[in-house]
Amino acid sequence: MKLVFVVAFSMATLTSSARAQDVAAGEQSFKKCLPCHSIGEGAKNKVGPVLNGLEGRHSGSIPEYSYTDANKNSGLTWDEATFKDYIKDPRAKIPNTKMIFPGIKNEKETGDLWAYLKQFGPDGNKK
């Protein structure tokens, strides 16, 4: 009985470790976003808005960024599930958005990217 528990516990630990988000990998993935977005201290709006303080932020709410009505009126609040769904296909999640991006379909990569993004507070400093 103990052996079964140890094996089951070990497998569960390995499985959750394999799914763990990797901030460093997310930083690498963010390079796909850099042409249009910035993050961190001193971040400025580009073609897309800054991504500081993304977690818990309402879509279309960064001051001094010209969002589409579709984005402003989407009713989305950014959290992990919403972000992962959005980043797979931005135009499917928010029709008529001006974000032209083919999306990231790989679930591990989207998790890593979210882990990287969520570490930045609204002021651009890491939490």
C-alpha cells in the first residue's frame, strides 16, 4: 500500500512539475510580442499598448492608447484563462480588434508567456 502511494505521489509531482510555468521561457516567447508591445519600467505604448499590470486589468483601459471599440467594449478582464484563450487567436476572441497576430497555439508556451507577463505590476516593476 505504501509503495502505491509513493508511486502515485511521485507521478503527480512529476506531472505538475512538467506543467509548471517557466518565466525565462516566457521572456523568450515575449520576443514575438516586442515589435508591438513593451513591458517593464519605462514601457511605452507602441503599435499595441504596454502590458504592465495586465493581470486583473480591463481590456481597452490603458490611458493614451487608441483602442478599437471592439477592444474597449469586449468586457474582458485579463486573467490566465482569458489570456490563454485570447492569444491562441486574438481576432476570434475579440472580432474587429486591430491586433494582427497569428496567435500562439502551444499551451505550455502560452502558460510560460502568462507567467512572464503577470510578474509586472502597473508601474512596470516586478511584483
